Amino acid sequence: MNFSDAMQSIIKPHEDDILTPLATVWGRNLDSSCILPEYPRPQLVRNSYINLNGYWDYAFTPDASFPNHFDGKILVPFSPESALSGVNRQLKPGECLWYRTTLPVSKDSFDEPMRLFLHFGAVDYQTFVYVNGHQVCSHLGGYLPFHADITDFLKKDGNELMIMVSDPTDQGAQARGKQSLHRGGIFYTAQSGIWQSVWMEWVPATHIRNLWFETDYDKRMVSAHLSVSSKEQLPLSLSVSFEDQEILKASIPVNNCEMTYTFSIPENHFHSWSPETPCLYRVKLTLGSDDIESYFAMRLYSIEQSPDGKFPVFCLNHKPYFLMGVLDQGYWSDGLYTAPSDDALIYDITTMKSLGFNMMRKHIKIESARWYYHCDRLGMIVCQDMINGGGEYHMPIINYLPTLFPSLSKHVKDSHYYLFSRTDVSARKQWERECLEMIEYLKFFPSIAIWVPFNEGWGQFDAVRITDRIKKADPSRLVDSASGWFDQRCGDFISIHNYFRPLSVPVKKWGNRAFFLSEYGGFACHIKGHSSIDRVFGYKRYDTTEEFANAYRELIEKSLLPLRAKGLSGAVFTQLSDVEEEVNGILTYDRKINKLFAHHSL
């Protein structure tokens, strides 16, 4: 497939095509009575919780009126557009999707000081939550968690939970990634509604609300930042251990709702985190009757001079570290945004590690907390994108110009909001709020090394200012300010996407920024019986897995790896798996065939 054919595939939607259903092994073996049973929030774990995943009533309505009847059952947390939901229907702009279930609690089932919190991992896009007819919370945004204290709304028995969701998808300017009502090419089937776990937990009135660890690698220091809800003055007990050996125990007075406790790691118990040695310190905290478990890791991400002093490079724990990355869209053939099981998440990570990758770029999506936890414990560096959004995608400016004339795109300023589909002031403000909320939420996870606010121009605006805000919100990580093109001379990387030209590294001086090939590859290989559709999208086509594997190895060995000596700090191969007709994955969409080792596939 040449450049012209590839561009035509991008811009021509094919919404009338019917996708062939593809089941993963985890989706096929799904137990509807035990959906994603693992504790959903590994960064702050209590010893019990109530999983609300399973079959709920659902109804589509033409407006926000309460439904007169329900259409059937939907398997939560799979979106109605996904096969695993059992619904297979698109929520359209202007419509509302209603959910209903009965909560397995009553007002008599708890002691008065306890509080019941209802948690949502993610719901796309605008959500209103009702308990026994009372609105208990609302949320705007499709990718971040939210919760509500529903204790005061409970009845003696028969407690009803209802949720109303609306989603403008590509008819709005909100962050939505590659979701489209007219899927095709680089745009995928849109999904809506609940797509991460729904759960509840009882907590004491005095409890720990939030926790994250700020680590100083060089000083061997850790600062535990806590938010507490305190109805009484109780000491906080903290215990730190490594491989079941306790190395620190402290009792801390709690005088404020926001507090920080700083401690040092003894040198004889100091262990660096890396993909090769993903060392995690385990933490137990007790505040009154509230017991939680958590963890942290000691690592440092930086840009420093190469040993020969020729160029700046990415470093892990002050040592040059080449980022061998793979692009991960986070889509599943049967669950869309939602992986069918925890094992499915683990499979993607461990398979990429076995192929020699040490970094995954989570593209246009915020994952469930358990995915980041598995990256932490298994040893996979994460490059995390903020979700694209904006108005209509201007193909000539956003795609043709930088691809055909890359040198010209460097001179385009992203203050020209129209060119980047960013004229809506309120949408810019909403995107900026969500970007900072993403960082606040995800900064707990030590595997995340790089934030990527903008990708390939669409929705980009004020990158210099946005980069500064991200750096202030999280000084411990690096920023790839404008991945692909439209560089605004800010951030920690010169970031290039290269699908059509020989791989190379620029000769000119880079200042203090490292060179990052943040996307390359795009080799298409359609596997009959394991693809959603016969049409093929990719930047170069191979007819067999043997041809695909040979081309991949030649690209890596002859073109990519020699560039390390010229200053290349990292590279991201496109991509982990096929998605619909975008068949440039190492794995097929159903994850059953590994194109690099077809004889070792599931």
C-alpha cells in the first residue's frame, strides 16, 4: 500500500460495512457471574468490596426522560456497542442510555459510623447517578473515575441504582480518542456508557481518602501524601516492607485532612525499579479501623547527556536506557475499550515483554487502574497519552501537510486554533481540566515515565503553556509535548512519526531535548478468520506472517537499532494489536495469533 492509498483509507469512512464478530479466549470463557472480580483500585486496597459488575437492566430513550420500560439486560461494564455487553447497539448523539440494578445492601446492614461509597471506574461521557430516585452525583468526561457517598440515600431494603448516560461522540468537541460514528481507517467503532468496573465499599467515618507517594531517588527519600476524612483524632500507623521483610514502622499523628509524611529508605534496603528488576515496596496503613494496602517504587526518569557527551538521551536511574516501545490502542475485539479479564491485560504486557519491548505507549485512552498496576509489578515503562479531542478533523492541515512537507509543519504555531480544530473555548478548558485530572489520578503509578498531551496535531493548542502546567503538576516525569509533528520547541523530546521514509536521526543540534521516534512501522498483515473485515489498512502490506516477521526484524536490526549510536533515545512500533481494518498489529485483534511467532500463538 502506497502513501496515497493509505491516506484515502484514513479519510474514507466505511460505516456501512459489517464487522465480523471476533472473540478472544478470555471473552469466550467469560463467567457472567464473576466479571472482573479483582479489587479495582490497586493503589489503595481495602480487605473487602462489593462488585456490582454483572447483568443490569438497560433502556435507550430519545431524551432525558425516565424510561417507561427497559429493553433488556446488559452485561456491565461492557459498553452497549461491544459484543460482550449482549446489546450490540450504538448510543447516538441526542439519545440517553439508562441502567438499572438493585444494590445488595440495606440500611440495616451497617453500623451508623460506616459510610457506603459507590465507585465508577469510567463512564463515557456525561453521567447522572440516582439512588432511590435521588440524584447522588454527576460526572462529565469519559475516561476518569468518580464516586459518591450514598449512605444517606439508602432505604431499609430494595435500594435501586439508576444511571443515565449521554454521549455526543464525534458530534462534539470533547476528548474521545479514535471513537467515531463513521468508523474506518484510523477511526474505530465508538463506545459509550459504563466501560470500567462499578463497585462499592464500606468505610469508617474516619478513613483514608487518597494516597500517593512522591519519591526522591537520589536522596533515598519517600513522601507519603495522604488525604483523610477524620471525625476524631487518631494516630496513623504506617509499615513499609520489601519481599515480606519490614523495613520501617511509624505512628504518625493526624492533625489535618491533608498531610505528608516523609521517610528515608535505608541503603541496605534500597532497590531500584526497572523493567529488568521491577522492585516494589509494599505499604500498610491503619487509621482507626480503616486498614489499607498500597505500594511504591524507587526510580528516576531524566534526560541527560550520553556518556560521550554528544547528545541528550533518556535515562532511567541516571543510566542511558533505550526505550523499545510499542503502541497500544487498548481495544479488544469483543469488549472494545474493556478487556474481558485481568488475565487479558496481563497477556498483552507479558507478550510484549517477551518480544523485547520495555515500554508501551498507551494511545488515546486512559486504562483501568489494574493495567498500570500490572505494568508496575511486571516491569513495563508507560508512555501515557492524553485523549485527543476537538472539532472536525482537518485532514489537509493535520495529516497531509506534516506527512508530505515535514519541515514546513515545524513552523506552524498551535495558537491558530482553527487549523487544529480547537475554536471552542469551553472545549479547550474542559480538555485542560481533564488533562490535569488525568495526571493527578495516574501520577501514583511508578511505571509511567512520559506524558503526551498532544498527538499528530488534532486538537493541539498552546503546547508551551500546557507543557508548563504539566511540569508543575508532576515534576517527576518527562513530557512529549507534540508527538509526531507541529513541534513547538518545548518539552523533553524532539518527537517524530515516520511511516514512509527511511528511518533517520537529524544531524542538527537538539538543545536539551532527546530524539524520540514516537511512531514507526505500520506494517499491515491481514489474517483471514482473525480480522474484523476483509479491507486492509496499513502503510505497507505483507501477505503472510513470515513476510511480516522478516520485514519487522530487518527494520529493527538494520534500520532502527543502528540509530542508537546517533542519539536515538527511543522508538514506538505501531502497533500491539490489529484494530478493525487497521491490521498493522503484532497480534491479531482477537489476540489469537502472534504474527512474529505464528507457531506460538494462542
